[in-house]
Amino acid sequence: QVHLQESGGGLVQPGGSLRISCVVSGSNSSDYVMAWYRQAPGKKREVVARIDSGGRNEYNDFVQGRFIISRDNAKNTVDLQMNSLTPEDTAGYYCYAMNVFSYASYWGQGTQVTVSS
């Protein structure tokens, strides 16, 4: 069974940086498109960034060059480096994986990122 576990969330001041990570267990992550989503209170869950097994990535417009998504298939991890954080980035951040062969998808339980002074 595929399991996604996020880590690295926390409280950061505006303008600061934070790196969150997701570990995939139970399967080989190279078979998956990986993504980070976020959901703020009262808002819909939205994609932040996604990366395919070859490392090609894309970002939501609100990222504006501040975040970098990366993956290490050997370690079954996907990271999100977030810079120049603003209070509007405050949300639960969720790791997502979709198998490129079966289209089965999985979610992690999320990690909270709070940007506040």
C-alpha cells in the first residue's frame, strides 16, 4: 500500500523560507507524478507545483518564482523549497502522487505552514 508522509511544516516569519518534504513508501516513486497542493481555511484545495518522473515541473501562477519543487527517485522523496513566504501562503500543504500506469492517486495527511510575524 502506498503511503505518503509529509514533514517540515511550521511557523515562519513573512519573507522567510521553509522546506517541506514528502516520503513515498510502499512503491517506487519513479512510477508517479508527484505534486504539492495546499488548502487554506475556507478555501478550495489548489495545486502548488507538480513534477513528473523525469523532473519536468510546473507551478501555479501564484508561486511567481518563489518555490522550487524537486524529487529524488532513489530516496522516494519530493521536496518543496518555499522562499519569500507571505501570510497568504499560510495553509495545510499536501503531498499527492498519481501512478502513471494505473492512474491510482494518493494523498498525504498534510503539514501545516503558517506565515506570521
